[in-house]
Amino acid sequence: MRAVAVAMVLAGAVFSAGAQTAPLRYWVHFTDKLGAADYPYALDAPELFLSERSLERRERQGIAVDASDLPVAPAYLEALDAVDGFEVVLSSKWLNAATVRAADSTVSTEALLALPFVSEVRRVAAWRGDDRPPVAPAPRGGFESVEPTAYGKGWGALHQLGGEALHGLGFRGDGMWIAVLDAGFDATDRLPVFERLFEEGRLLLGIDAMRSQAGLFAHHRHGTSVLGTMAAWWPDSLIGTAPDATYVLYRTEDAYSEYLIEEDYWVRAAEHADSLGVDLMNTSLGYSLFDDAGMDHDWADLDGQTTHIARGMSAAAEKGILCVTSAGNSGNSAWHRITTPADARGILAVGAVDASGEHAAFSGFGPSADGRVKPEVMALGLGAAYPTHDTLVKTGNGTSFASPILCGLAACLWQSAPDATAEDIRWAIIESAHLASTPNDSMGYGIPNFAIARELLVPRPWIAASELEAFPNPTTNLVRFTLPGAATGAATARLYAVSGELAAQSSVELWADPAGDGTSWFHFNVRPGVYVLVVEQGEVRGRTSLIVQ
């Protein structure tokens, strides 16, 4: 096996290899952290539980270290371990909880509930064991550096998103760290598409939440295919959307069963990735129904703040990580809608389109249960190229491909705008999409154009602005807008081209609408195209994209 860097855990134990045989696992939620005796961590000493890279990411984006960053109280975990019949499997600092394994199915949870710092205990999994043997090695081949045109079967996905504009400028993800949370990376260490990734030391091993002896490079090929859409470098066959990025691999999905505990595995892995300082996360996973029907999610659960995995992903976004996830493949099934964590807040849930830009029938529909636009954006997921375990490049279907294809280009975009925040990058991607002004439940804001997204980030006069309501949109030369939080009186309206050039400007007089917000009309005379309307009144600023016909 080739040499590979191993990512270290901070303020927590690395999962050791070993078979698991316990039949039941339980989710244990704690009442607090700081109430524990001899709590060893403090917010004024974050270097004890966050890496320097993680702290630098927060500092760049103005994100403070807060109580959610503090590890679970070690005394609480020790107390759980001391309860007869139970063993701690993993813990989550963001959700302030732990998962414990029962010695057998007859063990009662009453002793756990009796602990003064425990607020909830819930069953999350039944374990069936995992002793799948590793696969046989596949042949490898070398390659040379190539021009951007030699993408092979990967060109269609890149071109559909305007990604060649970034690659042509030399932005291919260099310096960006992407966590890939998936079901396994079978044969990744043996395939020619990843040879350059290994040779340059840009592949790091995170954690295998299931602690399998086979390790990350086994169990399932799904993660291998997902990784390949971003990291592949095999000229004339397949070049991914971020071939120069650094990748950290995590196994959170149990490919042999479906239980709620997999959401907890994901949260634990996401916390680990955050502590390392990753910039982006790709999650080509989704949950709605489980092997135990009692664990199934109701549609009302997909509100971005109910399921463990959605809460965890929203927390990761709040830490300055750009989270990209698949919308789910339930579009033509009885469920029909997106799956969690696509409902998380502040992220990019990605649906699938075909090569002509039409919605793929299997791609999950929005909105979220609380009415937010979902999916946010779309990418190629019908006939997408990916590497196989037998050294071939094939095409397949699924939002599992759409998500990493877009995630890779998001990393390239962020490389091109290093001072941007994760929210800036997310905003630019959404604003560049072809349905940005008229989102719908099947395509969200549509297919992004990363050339436009980069241009949107260059002048940045509207980044720190709230949403502006504008009507009609599309329009010709007149628009009525409402600026939330503005008062009656003078304001300034500006229209920017996507290049950042000021196309029109005018002083306007605001009056109060029925809700008390400032509203007015803005007249302009510009060429047809996509613009950004910005209205300012003192410290109050709003912006929205505007289509001029």
C-alpha cells in the first residue's frame, strides 16, 4: 500500500481497529458540558481542541470559537463507560451527546437515564458485524501533466458549470482542503486516477466510524467514485473538477444496513474534519427511511433543525465550512422529496440534471419542510463520469455525482477568492445560477456558472448585504424594490454588471410599505443581461440579482 498521511484527532481518541459485535447502540444526550467536575477545556485556550488551520479559518471569516466547539465533558464519558453493560462508541461536541454500545440486548437503559447529566436516551442501531475481505490489487499506470482540454469523459460536467474558466486561470483547488464523508473508498489506493494525489501527499485519512479492520480503502466503491469526480487526474480519460485540492477521507455510511446511528457517525466525522481545518465537505449521502421503521423520518423532520445530521451540517456551516451535499435520488419514488441532510441550513444541496440541463427524474424535489428553496443548485448527475475499481472510466446516474462535481469547483472558486467567506462563496454560486431570480422546487436556483460566480466575487460591493425584494424580475428598465430595515427618506440604488462594473446609479426616495420597510422605484437604461441591484441607506444594505430583458 502506498504511503498516505493520517489526520490526527484533537481532544478525542482516534478510532482503533477492531470488530464490533454488540447488537444495540443508544444515543445519549447530555444536559451541559461545563457543569462536569474537572472540565479541562476553556474557550480562551482553543489550541487544546482545534488545530491551527481550523482556528485560522475561523479568524479569516470572523467566526468566534464558542461553547459548541468545546469537547464533550470527559467526566461524562467516563461515567457512561462505568455503567455496567455499556461502552462509549463515539461522542459529538456539537450536539453534546454520545453513542454507547450495549453488551447485549437484555441490558436496561434505566441506569443511563438515572445519571444527573443525561437528558435523553434513544436506540439508534442494531449491529450485524462487518468482516468483508479487502479487494485484490488492480493494475496502475503513470501519466504526464496535460493541458486543460484533455479532460476525457469529465469535460461535460466541467463545461456545463463554466468551470473551464477557473481551470484555465490555474485555479484547480490548490491549497483547499475537502473532507469526503462516504461509505468507503474501495481500491482508491490502487487506481491510476489517484496516483498523482498520493504522490503529492494530498490525501489524508480521517476516521472510519465503524472501526473496521479493513480500513477506509475497502467496504464500498461509492466513495471511490465520488472522490474521482473531484480528484481524478488521468489525462485523456478523466480529470476531476478539483484535481489539485487536498482530500480527507471519512467512512460514516454503513453500506450493509441503514440505521440512525449513521447520522451520528457523520456528525462525529464532521467535527473531526472541522478540528483539522478543512474548507469544504462533500456528503453524497441521504437519509429518510431505515431498516427499523421506528427510526424513519417524517417529512416534517426535514426542517433543517430536527435530524442529527442536518443539525450537524448546519453547525459545520456556521464554523465557516462550505458544506455541499446531494439532494437525494427519491424524485420518482414514493418519498419524492429531498433527503436529510439536504434540508440543512446555510449549505448547498445539489440536485441532478442531464447533459442538456434538464432535471433528472430521480433527483429529489424541494422545498424543505419549512418552505426554504431546495435543492439550492444543480449539476450533472445523469451520465456523469467516474472511475471504477477495475481502472475503467464509466458513466452513471445519481445526485451522488452532482454534489462532488459542484463541490470541486466550489473549492476552485474559493481558491480564486481567498479572502471570501464560505457564505460569500455559497452566495456567488447561487447568484450565478440560471434560475437565480425564479427558483423552483425541482431545480432550485438552477445550474451555476462559475465564470459568473468569480466575477461576482471580484468587486464584492454587495457581499455584506441582506436580501432585497424586487418586482418585476425580469424587467426592462423599471423595478420596484423593498429594502428590509430601511426607513422613509433618501437612499442610493446601484446596478452592477456581473463583471463588477457600475451600470446605473440613482438617488431614490423611500416610503414605508405596509410592513414598515422602505420601498421605492428605480429607473435605469442598460443593455439586456444579468445584473446585481444594490440599495443602501446608511448602514442598511440590500441586494438581489436582476434580469434585464
